[in-house]
Amino acid sequence: AYLYAVILDCSAPYYKEQPGKYLCTFTLIYHTINPVDSVKGAPKFFPATVFAKTATELPQVSKIGTIIRIHRGQTKKHKGGFQINCDVNIKGSWVIFDPIDGFNPISQHGKNITFTTNDHLRLQNIRDFSKKFFSKYDLNSCSLKEAAEKKPKDFDTLCYVVNMKQKAMNVKIKLCDDKAVAVVNVPANRGLAFEAQDIVRIRSANFYNDGKFKTLTLNDYSNIIKVPREFRSAKQLLKNIEEGNKISDHVKKELSRSSYSEGSPLVLSKILKSHKQSHPTPLKDVTSGEASKGGEKYFRVQANIIEIGPKDPQEWVCLIDKKNGKQYNLEEVLVKHKGKIPEGMKIYYKLQLFVKDKSVKHDDNLYMIFLCSVEGRGKEFIDVAFGEPKKTIKKLKTIYKALTKPYTELDCIVETVTVASQPVSYTHLLAHETLRNLVCR
């Protein structure tokens, strides 16, 4: 037997001495569970824990609203209710599905799963439930201002990602809500499945004030999960930020300030014949500016891909209306227009590659290379013929799997981007991007 449910919240995989295993805890919801119990018309949440001998056997959830199927879980009493425990090393298993569409798993434990016509129906029903639930339900969270004043332990907070900067093995993330700004440092190898201008929910953060910024610290079980913009909580925060009349002056100042990076950002560039046969340049020299002292802008680099963001390949591509610059979901447009891209729209690619330098020894730093283009480089790098929606998304996922295989190599030409003789962050470039002034074409 197995259970379908919507993931409302989850921890990162972490180790616990008792029972001597790695585990991941979830807050799940579905109206068929405890249908009588409700709070303000909403079904009651219930906890679940998945256990494993290794962290890689546990689910890696990147988005709230993701659907989980738990196989052979055990039900136990918990704080007046019940919880579900699933040990993948004792017959249990799990499957993760996209919150919006598709019947192929995003990830799973085990090689094979059974998926019947009844499963199709159950999955569609739970997606319908999820869509209605999150359009009305506000995610429970503590504001950054409240956290600064009361300093609660292990609080959850909903934030807008202002920018992200890589420094050595960490990524420094600047966040805000409508009242305050904070920063958090996260190991780059953690596999961040969000980017600047996304809404995220941080689970189990702690607070201290370093004098300049409110700083959040994370535990080994803390998690940062993307919140879809369609959800009520995300919509409200974005509305407050975009309108500007409900946010504090401090937040306005941070959002408008140019954000400079520690090193020049790199973007995939056009293949120049003069550079195709050139020797690879160390990434450390490129990002520090050492390689640019002679006026050179383009460099050949060789690297191993460690991670790609966003993790959902459907988010690599969107469509832009050339008249008003608005972005539209690729799959929704393809479904509406029967696999065709309407006139007046351009395909827009954006993703970030976390890489390690392959051309030199003894450099364990992680570097970020960005792809941000309207057709051009994106079309060359993501070779997909856009047409029938399901086939298009399947092809994107196939490319993702190929690029994220261990030690996948990247041999490419990159360029550094500067504005007013100063290197600027990817976030800053995106904020000022137009169809006539793109980071990379």
C-alpha cells in the first residue's frame, strides 16, 4: 500500500545518532487524510519521516507543493495525532512528482515503480486539490523583523531572494521580506534550486545581528525551498515588493542598490574561431581579472559540471513578449497554441552552472557560469526543437540528466561582463535586462 500527499514543508537530509541513520522530515497534507479534522476549512497537516542509511537515498525536495508517494510506511501515534515513518532499507520507498504536471517521477528510491491508470487519476486529483489549497492558504512564517526583535529558535520565514554571490565554497544570499533585509551563507555544494528574484521559504533558521545586516544561520536539518509564484503567500509578498508602498525604506534601499560581485561574472559566449584552438585559461585568473589585464575579454575554459540551477529544467526556458517584455511559461504557451510559438514571442534561456576547473590542479573552488540569452547561445547550448509540450519537457529533462552525470565536462568560451568598469552581479544584470540589452546574446 502507498500514500499520496502534498509536501507543505520538509527538512534537508541530516544524520541522527538515534536511530543511527539519515532522515528527512516532512509536513504533508491531503484532504483524504483526517477529512473530519479541519482548521478554518483546511485539512489537518500530518508529519512524516523517511529514514535511510545514506543521505543520497532520501528525497531532495526543491519546491513547496511537490507531491510525494510513500510506499509501505508505518503509521504511529504522534502528539495526539499520527505520523508516518518510512525506512527505505526496510521495504519502504518513495517517489517524487512535479507539483504541476507530468506522470514521470522527478526522483525515486528504487529502480522500478508501479504506475496504473488509477495512479494517473489520483495524481491529477491531488494536483487539483493542491492548486486550490495554495491559492487560499498562507504559509505559516515568522517575519524577519519579528525574528530580529524576539530571536525565536528554529523559526521559519518567507523571503524574496535579492541576490546571490559565490565566495570560495559558499554562496552568500541576500534576502528580504517587506520589512527587513537579511543574509545567509549556504555551502555551494548543497545544490540550490532557486535563483535571484525567487520566493523561498527557509525552514529552521536562527538569527543574530552582526551590526550591518541581520544574519540567519542554518542547522544541518535546515532547508531553503522555492515557493511557486502562483501561491497566495508568494503573490502577496511579490505584490508588496513590486508596488513598493508597503515595504520599509531600508528594503527599498537594498533593492535599488547595485550589487557588486567579488569577481567578474562569467557568461557563456559565442564560439570565436580565434579562441577555439587556444589553451584553456584557469577560471581563477578569469574571475579575478588577472587574465583580462591585456584587454582580452573572451576565454576558453574547461571545467567539470557539479550542479545546475534551477534544478527543474522547465525553468531554464520561458517565452518573452517582444512588445511588453513579459515572461510566460513555456509549456502553458505550447499547450495553448498546439505546440507552436506565437509570433511576437522570443525564447529566453537562463540557467547557472556550478563548475570546478578541469584545466588546473589543486583548485577546489566552485565557479558559476551563467547562460542568459534570447535564442543565440541558449539555442546552441540547449538543443531542443520546441513543439509538442510533453515531448519538449521530456527532452529538457533528458538534457538535464546528461549534464548532471558525474564529471560531465564543459569546454566552452566565456566572457566577463562589466558595467562602468566595475564587475556587476548576475542579479543586477537581470534586474536591468531588456530585449535590447541582454547579458549574453
